[in-house]
Amino acid sequence: MTAAVLTMEPVPPMPTQPIPSFPEIIDLSIGDPADPTPQEFKDGLVAVLSDPRVDHYPDAIGEPVLIEAVADYYNRRFGIELDPATDICVTSGALPALSAALRAAATRQQVCGYAEPSYFGIPYAIRAAGLVPQPIRLEDLSGNDLQLDQVFERFENGSFVLNSPHNPTGVVLAPRELSRIAAAAHAHNVSVAADAVYAELFGTERPESYLGFDPDAVEISSFSKTFRMCGWRCGFVVGQGGWIARLRDLRQNADNGVPLAIQLAAARVLDDMTGVDEFRAEINERRVFLADRLDALGFAVNRAALKAAGTNFLWVGIPSSFQSSAEAGRLLLSAGVNVLAGSIFGSAGEGFLRFSLNFPVTVLDEVARRIAGALDQRIDDDYCCQLSLPSTESRTVILGDDLRQAGPDQALGKTLRAGLAIAGRERSHDDGTH
């Protein structure tokens, strides 16, 4: 009998999806998105390099073509008419512009107020201007007329730095709030420098210019956030009256200005608002995605304010199992996620973390996975310490009547974390935290 031989065609290997590669540390600490600078800016930069003018000192106050572009932007965006000959000054980004503006304020008192939690550069910029920083609570800016009057009375004949959309919280001050702030500032002769660098990164609440409520103020903006141009150091200050005149004089005589090639290329993207709508939508998608993931892990997310938030950050409360924002930040860093502890932003920031929305959701998904693993491991270790069990990568524990193997990403940690998250939310609701 002849044996039958069964022959089969070789089975081709199944296609595999490439495994995404992530850095050892995913850096969400600083607001410097990985998204590229608009190509239009870079093309414009290349195009002007052959212009012999770019080899020489620029006008320290600003190149006319960029100044005109800023004036057009304010007219289109806010309905505010600025005189290019007197009302605009180009600067090397926003932070040095803030310090220079405060030096030019010519206030009679050296005190300067700002709202905490606050971007940590603001009190340093105030000190660099020779002034004394004094914080208030951010929520004080949303008070009634009497409360605002009491706040600004503290800064009588001095100055105040107003930041909206607000870094780090994302709060966008409504027009009625800006109007009340302007009235209180005028009543006490307080010079207000408005930090508006996140004016184009907003959710459902479209920010207004403070200049529309207080014509005596100055307002500071930058290309860094709107156009992902952090490395190109270009910004501007606008105002009407004596304050901006003094700043322009200071720039003219104490600075060499922004390189001309950068100014010429920046004017093009400001005219066209290149890619701004798309980037804004992307940032908002990232904010909601990460907020949902962190909420499920026990972080305190302000759901009511989430869609209205501005900036390119997410501000969340730490889980109740942590003693401080620094402790929570250290745990995340051990898992390869670098964020800023809320305490860096002043005492009002304790109990919170700031996440920069620097990467697309594929990376933020990895961020959430790492955080979940770190929280599971922490709970497993704490649980085993309570039971005097060895803390190892894999251990035998008793869970109910079952004998199970539990690692950092397995059933024990997830079950305990879910229980602690629920308990933490109940405690937060009871004591009013976060």
C-alpha cells in the first residue's frame, strides 16, 4: 500500500503591527509641543536669507511688516485698532517682554500682584523689573465688585500681571470678569500687564483681549505657543498711551531687537494664522483624552471646566492616597513620565499636577499606561507591607478565597486601585478637596 503524502503550501507569516517606540522619559513638564513649526515660516525664513538686510541690526522696536501684521491681527481677532507707528513693540518672546514692560510701567509703588497658582516665571519677571511680587488667589479675580475692589486696593498705585487663558489651570476669564477687573484697577490706579500668550489655544470659551476693557494696559503675546515656535524667540507687546511709548523707548535704547529674518517670516504666519485652527483642535482632543484616562486612574479632573479650558496644559488633582504633589510627581517620574508638581506654581498649586499636552494621543496613551502600572505597583507594595509579605515583581497573595499570582499590571493592583479611587472620590466629596 502506498502511503499518501499530504503536501501544503507554506503559510505566510501573519503581518504584525509595528510596536511604537517611546522614549525612556516622556517629558510633559514644559509647554514645548513636539508638533513642528509651520513649514510656511521655515520656507519664508529660507527665502529671506539672501536679502542683505538680514545681516545687519534690526529695528529694536520691530520691522514695519511684522508690526503691520500685529495691528491687522488685533483688528481681525479682537476688533481693536492699533496704530503701527505708536502702539506695538516686537520682543524676544513673552517672558523678557513682561519684565521689560513692568520696568516701563512707571508706577509709584513697587508692589506687583499676580494670581496663584502661577507660571513660576512671572514672580521672577516681576523681581527682574525691580518690583516686589505679591500673590493673590486665582479665584479672587472672579469675585464681585466689592471683592475685586479689596483685592486691587492692595496694589494701589502699583501694578498687576493678569494671565488669561491661565497657566497652569487653563481658566479663561469671561468678558464680564475682565470688565470688573479693569474697573477695580482703574479705581486704584493699578497698571495691568496682560499675559495673553495662550489666547489662540482655547476650548469652548474664546478669550477676549484685556486691552478692549482697559486701554491704559499693555498686553503681551508670543509666537511660541500659537505657532509652535518656542525656539525662534519672537513676541510682541501692544498698548495705547504712555506705557507702550516708554517700553518702545526702552527697547530702542537698551536692546538690539529680534533678528530681521525671523520677523519677516513670522509676519507671514501671523497674516495667514497658519495651522492655528488645526493645532487648537488637536490640543483640545489631547486634553479630553488624557483627562479621561487620568480620571479613571483616580486623579481629580474638573469635568465641568474641561471643555472650556485654554492653554496647552491639563491641570488635575492628585489621587487622595498621595500626601503631596511632589510625591505624586516622583512616582510618575519613576515610571518614565515627567510632569510638574503643582507646588512649583505656588502654595495654591499644592495637591495638583500639570501635564503639558506635547504629544499626540498615541503617546498620551502610553503615558496613561505607565501611570497605571506605577499606581498598581505602589498599591501592591503597600498592601504587602501591611501583610508583611515580600515586595517582589511576582508574589503569591490571598485575595478572598483564591490563591492568585499578582504583578504590577495584574488583578490585585487594579482591584485595589479601583477601590481606593472610589474611596478617594468619596473623601474628596466629603471634605471639599480638589
